[in-house]
Amino acid sequence: MSRVLDNTTERIMDRLEPAWVETLRSLGREKFEGSGYPTLRDEAWRFTNVEVIAQTRWQDASPGEKVTSADVARLVIPDLDAAAAVFVDGVFREDLSDLSGLGTGVTCCLIGDAFDRESARRHLGRLSREHDDGFTALNDAKFGPGLFVHVEAGREAAKPIHVLSIGTSTQEPVATHCRNLIVADRGASVKVIEQYAGLSNEAVYLSNALTEIVAAEEGFVEHYVLERESERAFNVSTLLIEQGARSKVHSHTVLLGGRIVRNNVVPVLAGEHAHCLINGLYVGHNDQHLDNAMRVRHAAPNCESRQYYKGIMNDRSRGVFTGRIVVDKVAQKTDAIQTNRNMLLSDDARVNARPQLEIYADDVRCTHGATTGRVDDEAVFYFRSRGLSEPVARAMLVYAFAAEGFDRMELVPVRRLLAAEMIAKLPMARGLSIEV
């Protein structure tokens, strides 16, 4: 494991970071050296083999100058008025970024520039230390640029914050470890979009990203992960959430690209009457492997959680969904719903679904379930009887299956982009026009 970490040690020492950051990195290093990358023997990873990641000699990022403003314009979300931070191969590009216009009481800066802030000292690494996973430990040890977002009590960010991470490496495999911390104080509100994209489909890289969200009492955070990586790239995205009383967090994740992708969402509802929505869609083709792991912990009474994940798998792609609801003994009056629905578009596509409940309280309402099926032939026949061709009929049914997840997203430009991306990824949908 030392070769994974050694080239980072000297670079970190040059930063002269505060002692508490050095401690966080040291603990991450120790955990990773003890556990290594996860294997198929780990229950949480039993359907996802990351041996190819473990055996690759990843290089640290170097300044990425090859990306231009024209490239960014091609990758950004059309018509989205947002503050923007652009990272190229893990390196912040100030010339392509604009973090202004967020309003009074909103701090948005690079994570390394926030180490002297009390909120960063209090929260950075507090959730990740409790998450037992090799990739999380590796991020703790090696994290580089990312954003610190802090919204003061009663304030609302004037516009969304868009974090665009672009992978470009085609010569040698590069690993990046983006780290974000989002803190919404009491009654504060913010929207953050994390987008991961490859400059081309030939780019080979690992994006090991980790975001911690702390929503205080009555705070609201709407968070998006849009994964559009190169199809030769690897993406591990971990979202750790802590919610106070009467807070709301809406998490929306869409997986479209990547060779092997792992999406972890781990909320803890720690205050009474907290509400959490976890909404996701994964669309696979060719030989893609898309793995989603949810663990929602109800740690206080009268909280509500909703998990809605859908998968659409084509060709030889493989989807995985593991969703667990954990209800602590004190979390009476919990109201939790988890659903996972999958649609297979080919005989060789596969999905492994594992809905799980772990309940220690006796006065709760918890439901969970998973279904996997194909396009309804009777519905296809109905559309054909109305004059539509079979490919268009199937495309409309597949899109309708996915659209429910889009409709839960508040940002209309994001919905429009995802609708277009999905249509482009489904061969039978080429040329289909959808109003969003």
C-alpha cells in the first residue's frame, strides 16, 4: 500500500498544514494501510471487484492546462446560473472558475483556504472518521483541492454552486481525491451540484471524491451528483450527511459514465423531525459496472426518509443497489420508505438488488422493496396501435420510467441536461424530442 501513499507524503509536508489536518491525514493513512482497497470478501463490496483499481499504479495530478473555456462550455449545464469551481485532473483552475455572487453570509472557497476557520476545524473529517471504507480512508489521507461551503444562520445562497471536475489523462493513469465540506447553519439554505466528466472517452483516471454535509437545525441542503465520466475511468463518490432537528437534505445522483462506478450515500438523521430524500438513477451500457450503496440511519425520533433509486441497464452492463435503513432504539415514530426499480434492456444486462432493514425501535413505519423487469410489451403494443414505431414506443416507455426521478429535482436546467443525456445514451431514443 505504501506506493499508493508515498508520493503524497512529501507533497503534504510542503503544505505546512495545521496539526489537526495532519492528524486527519495520518489517521486516514493508518486505516488505509491496515485495510487496503475493499475486496469481494467485504460484504459491502461483494458484487463489485475493484482489483483493477488496486493493481493500477496511479499518479498524482499535475496542473491541467489543456482544458480551455470552450471545453468547459461544452461540459457545463446549459442555462444554469451558478457560481462555478472548475478542477482539471484534481487541480483548481481559477481562470475557468467564478465563485462570486453568492450573497451575504455565504463563504465558498478552496478547502485548503478554510483550515483556519472554526467551522472547518469542527466538521472536516468528523463524519469520514466514522465511515469504515478503504476509499474513504484514502481520501482522508490524500485529499487535495475541493470546496468549503458555509452558509450562516438564516441565510440562503443566492445561486447554486457548481463544482465541475474534469478528467483528461490519456498518457498515464491519474488519481484525484476531491474533498468538499458543506455546512448549513440553523435555518440556512444552499444548493450544490457536483459534476464529474471526462474530456474524452479515452481518458483514464480514478476520481475518489468525498463530500461531508452538515445541516443544522432547520437547515436545507439540496445536493446533486452528476457522473458523466470517461468510459475508461473509475469513479468512487461518497456522500456523508449529518442532519439536525427539522433539517432537510435532498440528495440526487445520476450515474451515466465510467467503467466502474461506486456511489455511497450515508445520511444520519440525528435531530428530531429531520427529513432526507435520496433520489437516484443509474443508466448502464456496454460493460459498465454501476454500484449504489445507501445506508440511512435514523438516530432520533419522528424522522422521515425516502429512498427512490432506479436503474436502466443495457448491453452487458451490471447494476448493483444495496439500500439499508437502520433505526436506532431511540428513533420511535420513524417513517422510512425505500424502493429500487430496475429495467433491463438486453438479455445480458444484470442487476443485483439488496433492500435491507435493521430496526431496533418498536413504533415505526418502514417499507422496502426492489423489482427488476423489462419494457412492458402490452404498453409497446398500445403505442404502436396509435401509430408510433416500435423503437419510439420503447424509447418513450424507458424515458417515462426514468422521468419520475428527474421530476423530484428542483433545478430545471439539471433536469433538461439529464433528459438529453439519457436520450443520447439509449440507441432506440435517438431523435426523440422531450419537453422538460
